[in-house]
Amino acid sequence: MQNETGNKVDLIICCGDFHTIRNSDDLQNMAIKSHKAHLGDFSDYYNGNKIAPILTVFVGGNHEVPDVLIPLYFGGWVAPNMFYLGYTGVIKIGGIRIAGISGIYKDYDFYRGYYEEPPFSESSKRSWYHIRWYEMQKLMLLDNSEGSCVDIMISHDWPNGIERFGNLRYLLKRKPFFRDDIESGNLGIRGCMDIMMHLKPKYWFSGHHHCYFEASIPIKESISNSSKQNTIEFRAIDKFKPFGYSIRYFDIFCNNKINDNETKEFKIEFDIEWLSIQRCSLKNYPKGNFKILNNEVLNLQKPSIDDRFFIDEYLRKLNQQNISENNEDTDELSEESIQCNLKTSTNINNLIYKDRKYIQWPHWDSPKGNYKDYKAQRNFILDIIGHKDIL
């Protein structure tokens, strides 16, 4: 696949409403009008009849299959070469750090726990994709210091207040019914501007509102003195339609230093800091249909050195196992040297290893795994972060 200039496309990003519909049963649990319900072509990719030619990463929207995306709470493969970022997620691809949040904002569910499971009611067919405050707080725990910057942020819904930084007259001409929501402060995800100012990604991509919109958000302080970034570029992508603005091409270079031993191959890699955040915050996972008090959610703490060491040690052992299975000869750091580096390093993602293959996210295709077993993918992440399944 190439863009209009003939340049090779390395990665496709979808800002939600990916429609992972495997069969007619999936349509029954989707929040979608009956006259618009149809199988689509995802089943061809799911069943292996087609393979996505380019690595594709997506967040969930408000027209998704709960039976697929709820089990993949932490993210994972929905089909070969098609990767879901999870309810919230952070990954690295070719040195680019990508973060995302799925769903849309609804005030009445923002401080609610997670309770949705089969059989789904008409209400829970929709509430499961409503963004929770708990997920927002996890993103705010990211360190985002020099060397571990977020390059791209993806959401389905727009950040609340983003219209102030673009051509509002154009937006209201395209979407005049936005006016009431804008004037009442109800357009988009509340709290997302705080995340934007904290993470300072180069780009923030969104979908949902079926129109193209761009904005440039000035930032007062760059992440480092060496960074020349003074704006965050927001792009809302229109829904797919012929001759529309649903496809946009970007050349993106990472803020982070790439070590000589790191590859720029376009493969999905674990983000160790994010796994550490998942480990330390999962004990506060709000399971159940109840409202969460603000002070309970705000008690989420940054991961400790022990949390980070647990993640790194698990991945190191997993890598050694893979090396042994593949009869590879690799010089690994000792457990003692890793622990020493952890205690002296201020940022988990700045640690340097001679072999970085252990942080690649497994593909879960034959013969080592079955990507269709979404629960097994989730349990794999739970093992890495040292938790039992509480979802």
C-alpha cells in the first residue's frame, strides 16, 4: 500500500468503530440500528481467508462487538496483523510510542464501575464502551519524561474543549447541532485536555463525529530542552466514504532515543512502564455496577520499583524461554544487573539491553497460539503483571 506520493505505508491507525464482527451472533450484542447491521468483511480476516497487508492498530468506538473487545481489556490481536489497544493502552512500534483510549464519554457512567457481561441488556450493550474515570487516571500516571515520550495519542471521542483550538466557524457549519454541546461544555471527553497537556503527544487522532477537523494546541513547556515541539497537532478523521477525508497520511518521527540495539521493525512491543501501571492499579479495578467516589479513584499510585522489577523479570524469563525453544544464542543480562539498573534508573523505558526481542507482543498465530482465544490473550497479560483474572 502506498499513499498518493508513492511512499510506503508502514502502519494503519483506526480511530474506532472497527466492527470486529465475526458472525451474525455478534450483531445481536452490538449497539447498532437494525437496518445498518450487516456482517462486513472482518470475518474474512478473522477466519484467515484474508490477511491485513499492513500492521493495523485501533481503539474501540461506540459501534463495536463487546464479546471481542471486553475479553481483550488489556489489548491484543483480533486477527492476524490487526491489533486492539485495549480500554486504555500504550505500545511501541518501530521506536514510536503510541497511547490510546477506547470508547465515548457519557457523564452518567464516567464514575461507574465495570459490570457488563453476557447476556447483555439493551443498556449494557452501550454502557460497556462508556469511558471510565479509572482509565483516565492510569494515563495520567505515565511519566512522559525525556526518552519516554508519547508520540501519538488515539481516541474515538474528541477531547473536551478541542474546538477552541481550531476553526470553530467551519465546524459549526459542518455540524450546527454541536453548538448546544459546545456551549454547555459537553462535547467530547472531559479531562482529556489534562491528559493532552501531561503527555504532549506530537499528534492526537480521533474519530466519532463524522467530520474532518484539525487544531493546533500550543504547549508552554516542551518535554525537554532538546525538543523543538511547541504544538500538539489534533486531527479528527471523517468516517470512511469515497472521496472524503477518512484517510490521511503522516510522516511521524519518534521523540525517543533509539538505542543501537533496538530495531526499527514495525512490530508491536510491550511498554514496560505501562505494564507496571497496569500491575499497580489493577487492585483498584472498579468491578461492579456502582458509583465510584472521586477520592477513591484519585488514590491510584505510580508503580514502585518492585512493580517494575516484577514486570521486567517476567519478560526476561519469557525471553529466555523463547530463546531456548528457538535454539538461539543470546547474551542476556543477569538478574542482579537488571535489578541494579532498575534501582539506579529514573525511567524504566530507558534501560538498555543487548537483546530487545523479549518485549515484542506475541502474535498469537499458529503454531504458538490461537488469536481467536481472546481470554488466553488476556490471561497472558495478567500473568505478566502478576494478577488473577478479576475482570
